[in-house]
Amino acid sequence: MSVKQAQSLGKLILLPALFGLLISSTSVWEILLRPAFPHLENLVYSRAPLWELVVQHANMVAVSSTLATLVGTGLGVFVTRSRGREFLPVVNSLVSMGQTFPPVAVLAVSVPMVGFGYKPTIIALFLYGLLPIVRNTISGLESVGPEIHEAAQGMGLTAVQTLFRVEVPLALHVIMAGIRTSVVINIGTATIGATIGAGGLGVPIIAGLNSDNPAFILQGAVLSGLFAILVDAGMNRAERGAVPSAQE
Amino acid sequence: MPVLPRLRSKVLFLGSILGLTVLWPFAFLIFRANRIAPGEGLSLFQAVPWPAWLGLILFWGYFLLRSFAGSERIRTLELVPAALAPSCLLFIVGESATEILSQAQPYARVSMGPGVWISLIAFFILLVALYSRTGSGRGVYIPLGVGAALALWVLASGQLKDLSLVTELIQRRERFVSELVNHLWITGLSVGLSTLAGVPLGFIVFRRAWLRDKTFYILNIVQTIPSLALFGLLIAPLAMLITAVPLLKELGLRGIGWTPAIIALTLYAMLPIVRNTYAGFAAVEPELAEAGRGMGMNRVQLLFLVELPRALPILLSGLRIACVQNVGNTAVAALIGAGGLGVFIFQGLGQSALDLIMLGAVPTILLAVGVDALFQLLIRLATPRGLR
Amino acid sequence: MIELQQVNKFFGDTPAVLDFSLVVEEGELCCLIGPSGCGKTTTLKMINRMIETTSGSIRVGGRGITELKPHELRRSMGYVIQSIGLFPHMTVMENICVVPRLFKWERGRAKSRAMELLELFDMPPDRFKDKYPRELSGGQAQRIGVARALAGDPDILLMDEPFGALDPISRANLQRQFLRIQSELHKTVVFVTHDVDEAVRLASRIGLMQDGRIVQADSPERMLSLPRNDFVERFIGSERSLKRLSRLRVQDAMRAASGSDSSFRGVEGSDVPASDCFSASGNPNAISSPHGKSGEEDPGPVLDSGSDLRLALALLLQHGRQRLPVRDENGRIQGELRLLDLLGV
Ligand SMILES: Nc1ncnc2c1ncn2[C@@H]1O[C@H](COP(=O)(O)OP(=O)(O)O)[C@@H](O)[C@H]1O
Ligand SMILES: [Mg+2]
């Protein structure tokens, strides 16, 4: 077995297994952390089971990213059609402006507008997650050259057929990369959602910071870090599976 | 046979409709009896005197009609109201706030409602739409310049002093300035350190292919980890390290605050900087290096006369990404006690004090946008004409 | 003078150049030709140490090339490549001044040198010096490439398929211009090409390579008339006699006009500038297609004394003429060229 294979096997099995173990059993944390923090009274965050926090986190990201993907790709497709092309400059400048907005600030601003909790987090994650998807959808579709459009037209494909059989397959890996960026950003922003009462894996970190408990902080940090890496790696894999040309 | 008027510009149409939502359903201003009392929305008609709302209706009405009729090209004269409108709106908002507060209890507050924010977005859309349809020529940018100057004047003149955000700012002026400076220091220092390490690393990675995949693999993982998690991961190990080595403590290092913040932010900024340094050098066409070598340049001369000037714009845009990103992540670092504008955000969230949240969030956004604009300018200046 | 003695080059175990010996004399223009992959570029790059030899010796001006540091050696030679490699972030002027800058010439001297070179290449400095490479056509860019290589006034010029990427017309123009400049400057040139016609037109000597070895090194005339073996003969091609014509100039075969000879149609006296007769002035090409005076029959084209005989033959045949008038650089009619005379060359 080569080093590469061993690495990919590690990623495929070891990390998910480790993650599963860490969220299902508190005794693992006891074993790992007790030597480091011998005098700490509460070693494992216990106000909610860790797996529940993972579910909350995953739920926020899944809902917002699914919405962002649907709306974002739709918008990207719309502004690259002849009927919507008029909107391209506006959408482009809104997107590039919006992308400079720090996600934490967007999250914060949504509180005065919508209030605390789950809802503003979803709205902020959705809005912010839109940007990379719209941008990559546009640039992916725009990168399909005029000669390819001409060829498709010449073969008698309708506009819709051209979109789904030619443009989307050619742009797919750029679009998928945008979705992946969006999801990773959303996972990160969702941890901050804990500060506005949205739950998720940021909760132990914030609790640990408030009660001066480094073990809580470490739990939240390790789990949210692992979660992000796992999702990113999974999407990377899915991307390669879906797009033959993305494989070397 | 009567026909429906044909829609000429959908962008203009939608922009105007969005602008008109300020009439209904969105509240224009929000009134609160005190800092943390629940807000009460005031409609446009309640909030501003009739000439102001009439003017706003006429303004959007004109552009609504304009989306159906008139020439395809936008005349420079039409740009004038569009370019001046944002500052006028802000002026009116300030006037109304003063007016409303003069009749209210001492601790009352007035803040901008969704109507104002949406109006500002609508103005932005309107301007982009208009400017994509004007003729060329420098003259067309004069209204925009005047508008920007006017907006700055409105902001600087104290016209908005009775808006709750500004009231909050005035009350906490000293703390605000010190946290802003703190924020700039954290961002600047982390990007600076990252540049010192990242540019040479990017160059090494460009020269040594075997290091490339590994380096990017690691930096990608770092970038994937949520910023809050990365801060959290550093706290415990740092605390232990400092307990073990007291000297570090005397050097001013702590398990919380600046130390983990700077370390994490430096790591965060590495990926864009290393990636773009590599991409910049990789963009140097091989024949340029060959020509340079063939002319008798040594390695250093080749680097400074040919490769670096060619790579610089791409390298700078990596710095731009790193800076903008770190302005935001520095705000998160307030959670681990590093200070910065995030302090107001999280204090505000803790106290449900909306103005305080905005006092942290709005300047953070402005800072990010400003840094971005600054870098765009810098990149333009650093790009030789032959490469544009 | 460049001397290569039993030079070998291996990339790993693969031989690229084998037992290569060649002497390029002072002021000589030596073309290396051969099929793609035969080792021409490798040989050229060994001369300025862009590639190090595996064994053998190379001497330039009597000194071994390893005596100097590589970059010092390279500064003393001009180097021109097919992809040109003009620096996109520098103006034409700055590009030409690179080597003078490396030599730390003072500004004024470098600048006036650049001006001089632009003039030499018929590129008005005022129009071109502040342009950026992407604003130049391929032919203009390559002329700057050659000018840049000449900027430090090197004795030696190494050129690797310099005109290979150009269209035939700019290529022919550049070849002609380069010949003219070479006849003024007398540099020692090693010129790599895979185009036999180019080699025959430019070279004072041709080295033909195959599989890393030199097969025949001779003057173009001898190469054409006495190919050493089948490979040479096949590579040179079947139109050998035509190619030989391209080595000769119209002036070598023309008959000079004597005062009494008025047999040139359309020309009243040999001392009348032809450009006046045919209003063909300003045409930079060798041949002008003049318009006859009203009522007269088409007098046919006028040949330039400096253009090559292959072109002249083509024109004679194309216009169905037995003879055509010839003019000198100043546009004066000098004499005529007869079809029959070409057969005897
Ligand atoms: N850097 C290199 N590494 C390995 N082989 C090379 C290298 N450069 C050239 N070669 C090989 O050496 C031979 C000669 O190449 P080259 O001198 O470029 O040929 P030419 O210029 O005549 O087309 C070719 O077979 C080529 O593949
Ligand atoms: Mg070659």
C-alpha cells in the first residue's frame, strides 16, 4: 500500500471514526483531557450532549447552504442568460462588495434586524453563503467560450439543452468549488452563532471562555475543526466523483 | 389598440421598486424609549416632513418611468440626482432624528430602520445600473465624486449626531478609538508577520515542486478550521506552555488575548499570501526567465528586474485577501480577549444593546471595505501599464 | 571566434549532442540546421552556458568559456529566442537598456545606444521607444528582441530560430534587414533554424546536424552543389539549383547600362530616377509594380539590384518577360537583367 493510499484511507475512515467516537462518548474526553487538567471539576461539556450540538450545527449549515445553493446557482444562471444579462453588472458589484463584508459583522448586523437565535443565523449564513456560489456560477458559465455556444447552436440544441448538456457540465467544477467555499465559510460562521444563541459547536467554546474552562474550549474547538475538515474533504471527494475532468 | 408600455430596463425597474418599498412595508426609522427598550417602527410619512417624502417618491417615480421610456442612453444630467440622493437621504435622516428626539424623553433613541438600509442598497443598484448605460468620458464621474464628497460632509459635519449609533459612538469615543487602533494593530501585525513568512515560503514552494502539495494541503486545512475553533485550539496549549516556561510570561505572552489571536490570524493569512506568491511567480512566462538568464542576469537580478515586477500584482491581491479576511477574524478574536472592534459586537450581544452591536459591526464592515479599496488602488499603481 | 571541440552533451543517459566540433570564424554567420530534436538548441545554449557541456571544450575569442562566471559570459553575447521574451512590464526603451543597465552604463549612454539601435532597425524612436511589448506586432517585437541583444555591443550573437514564429512576409523582411545590419556590424553569429531557405539566404556557413552530430559543415554553395550524403541531399531538398539562386543578387548577374543603350522600355535615359518614371517610390519591398504613363503599355516591374535572383526569376516568368530593368538603392536605373543570363549562373 502506497503512502498516498494510506493517507486517503486515513481520511476516509480514521477521521470520521475519531469524530464519531468523540461525539458519542464522554469517557474518551475524560481519558484524553484528565492528564492535562487534573484539577478541573467539569471536564466534559454536559449541558447538552455533544452529538446534539453537532446536529444543530449541521442543521444550520445544511439549511442555509441548500438555500444558498438553490438561489445562488439560479441567480448565476439567470444573469448569464440574455434575458437577465442586464442584471450582470449590478449582481457582480453587489457580490464583490458583499464578499469584503466580514461574516461575523454580517451575523451581528442581522441581530438588530431579525432578533436573536436560529433565524438571524440562518439568514446571515444564507446571505453570506450566496456570494461565492453566485460568483463561481457566473464565472464558470462565462468561461464557456462563444465557439462552444456556436457549436451547440449549430448542432440544433435549444437554449435549455445547451445550458444543461453543455454549459453546466463545463462549469460544474467551478460551481462546486464555489459551493464548497460557501459551506466551509458557513461552518465557521455558524460557530460564532453560539454567541447569538443559535446553538451548535461554538457553544462549548463560548461556555468555556465565559467560565474559564479550557477543556470546554478545547472540546468545541476540536469538534468544530474536525467537522469543518471532514465536510470539506467529503465535498472535495464528491466534487471529483461528479466531475470527471476534475480528476487528474 | 392600446398596448402596455414596454419595459426597457429591468434593472432600473426593480431598483426603483426596491427604492419605493421605503413607503411600505418597511419602517424608515426606529424609535426606542431608551438604549435597550424594544423598538417602535416609524413609517416614512411619520418620520420625515412632507417635502422629503414627496421628493423621494418623485425621485423613484422618475426612474420607474424612465425604465419604460426615454432614450437607451443615460444622460449625465440624470446622474446628478442619483449621485446626490444617498447624501440627501442621510441628511434628512439626521434632521428627522434631531426633530423626533427634541420632543421625546432624554434617554430616547432613534436609529435607522430597514427602510433606510434598503434605500441605500437601492441607490447602489441604481448607480450601477445608470453607470453601465452612460457614455464614456471623464465628465460622467463628476456627479459621483460630488456625491461622495457630500456624503463625507454629511458624516463629518455632525448632522447625524442624534442617530443612536452616533450617540453610542460619542458616548464611548475614547474606548472606540482605542479599540479601533487595537483592531488595526492586530490585523496589521498578523498580516505583516504572515507576509514575512508567506512570501518567502511562496517563493520556495514555487522553486521546489515537492514541497508544494504538502504546503498547500496543510494551509488549506488551517484555513478550513473555523476561526473561533483555531483560537480555542491555541488557548489550552499556550496556557500550559507558559506555565511550563515562565520566561514566556515575562515576555508578555499569555494563554489568552493577543498571543493566541496573533498566532491564529498569522496562520490564517498564510494561505492567500503563499498561494498568490506562488501563483505570481508561476505566471512569469518561462521565456522571460530564459531571456533574462540569456542576457546575463544573475539570480538576484532576475528576481528583482523580471520575476518580482511580473508577479507583484498577483502577490498584492493575495495580501488584499489576507487583510480583508483578517479584519473580520480580528473581530472574532475579541471573544478570546484580544480586543478590537469585536469587543462592542460581543458586549452588545451580551447586553442586547443593538446600538452597541452596530457600533462594532458597522465600522468593521467599513474597515474591510476601506482596506479592500486601498489595496485595489495599490494594485493598480503597482501594475505597470504594459501588464494591464 | 567560437571553437567547439569534441563537445558531448547527455541528459541523463540520453545523448543530445555528440562529438561536436565546429569553428565559427570572426564575423561569420553560421547557421545550424537540422530536423527538430537533433540538438541545435542544446548546442547553442552550451555556448553561453545556459546548458553545461558533459565533455569537450568550448572557447570563445581564445578563452575557455568556463573561465568566466556564467552571467558575465552571457552579458558578452547577445541572445535571441523564438518566443522573443520581451519583458512585458518594460517599455521598448527599457527592454533595450537591460544589458547596458547590467553593465552599469550611465543613463545617457544607454539611452543614446537604444535610439541608435531603433534607427538601425527602421523603427522611429519617437514612435516606438515608449511602447509596451503587447502594443507591437510580432515582427516589430522580434526586431526589438534582436536590438536588445545588440545593446551591449557584444561581439557574438546567438540566435535560436529568431524568425520562426513570424509570417512569411515579415520573416522575409526581417531576414533582409538582418543581413543588411550584419553587413555593417560583422558580428560573429550562430543562428539556429530548421528552415533550409533561411539558412541558405543568410549563412556564410551552414552546419547540418542529425541526431546530435554534425553531418556537414560547409559554405551554402558547397552544401548545395556537393551534399556529402543522402541525408544532406534529402534535407536540402530537390530545388537545390533554385536555392542557389537565392544566394545571388540581381547585381551579380545584371548587365550594366551604358550611356548609349536605350533599349529599356519606358525609360528615357538611365540617369532618370526610376521612381520618377514609375511613381513607385517609398515601396519598401524589393519589387514595385509601377503604373505606366498614360497611353503606354505596362512597362513591367523594376528589380532592385540588391534582391535575390530567385525572386527575380519568379518575376521574369510571372510577367512573361525576357528582361527587366534594375535599379539601385537610390532608385536609379542601373541596368537590366535578362532571363537567358540566369541560365548560365
Ligand atoms: N532539459 C532537457 N532534458 C532532457 N532532454 C532534453 C533537454 N533538452 C533537450 N533535450 C533533448 O535533447 C535533444 C535535443 O534537443 P534540442 O537541442 O532542443 O533540439 P532542437 O533544438 O534541434 O530541436 C532532444 O531529443 C530533446 O528531447
Ligand atoms: Mg530548438
